Amino acid sequence: WNPVVAGEELPAHEVSRLNRRYRGDSEDLRNYYEIPDLPRPFDVLGCQQQNLGWGARVRRRYANTILGGVVVWAATGLLVSVLTGLSTTDLVLRWYVPSLGILLLGLDESRGQRGIASGREHVLSLVRARMAQVTQAPQKVGVQSDLMALARQVQDSIFHTRTREPRVPNWFFSRFQAKDRIDFQEAMREL
């Protein structure tokens, strides 16, 4: 736990309260990531790799979906304008001005989710490069503690990405989870 980044650790009674509020199946939380039997700290970094990669993919997909919705809404306005013979002024006043707030929110959310995806992909590439470097070179003294320090930094980065923008809705994540799981199983086999 890093109190400098995440604040004070939650007391046991708060953890218990939050645990009782969880409405999902607790089995869904067990073995959430596809992690092969690896020695420490590779197991930790493998889990973080999957978290970073999966999170980046889901957030980028969500950003594209939101942006697609904005584009469809804007194009629908143009189509309605052409079909009904609205003037440009009427189109702007009747279609775009009333929906301006949601359009700007969609653009902002899409941009924010893309930013988080890019940040996660950057950290993921650093982790992969460091792990490849360690596994291809003779083992040096202190490499395990260096990798655990890297894991701490990665966890702090994951925490920051989770607090910057709203999370992707569960229904959206669940829609692609089975297909994504197959891809990340392959990534863990490679690891």
C-alpha cells in the first residue's frame, strides 16, 4: 500500500462494509486474471501486464464507441436537416444547440479514455521491455528487488489511471470479456 499516492489504507470495518455492498458473484473475482505459475516477482508483473493491456483495450474500445455515438448523432442531424429542408440556422438551433452539452461531454470522455489507454500502453511497454531485459541476460544481484520496485511503480500508475476518468461500465466490459480473455491467455502463455 502506498499512502503517498493512494492515501491512508481503509480500516477493516470499511473494507467489510464495501464487501457487503458488492452485488456480483464473488466467483467472478477469483482467478480474474490468467496468470501462469511464475516465480515472484514475475507473477506480480504478469498480473499487472494483463491489467494494463486489458484496461487499455477496453478503454480505447469504449472511447471509440462514444466517439462513434457523437458522429452518428451529428450525421443524423445533417440527414434530418436535408430530409426536412431545415436551414443551417434551424439545424443548429433545433438539433445541435439542445444536444451541445452531451456532444461535448462525449468528446471529452472519449479524449480522456484515449489518454488513459495511451498511458497504460506506455507503462505496459516499459514493463515488457524490462522483463525481456531481465530474462535474456544473466541474473544480477538485486534484480528481484528492482523488479518489485518496478511493480510498486506500475501499481501506482494503475491507481492513477483508475482515478482520472470514470471507469468503463460493467455491461460494456462484460460484452467483450470472453473474447478478450482468449487474447490475454495467449499473452500469458508467451510470458
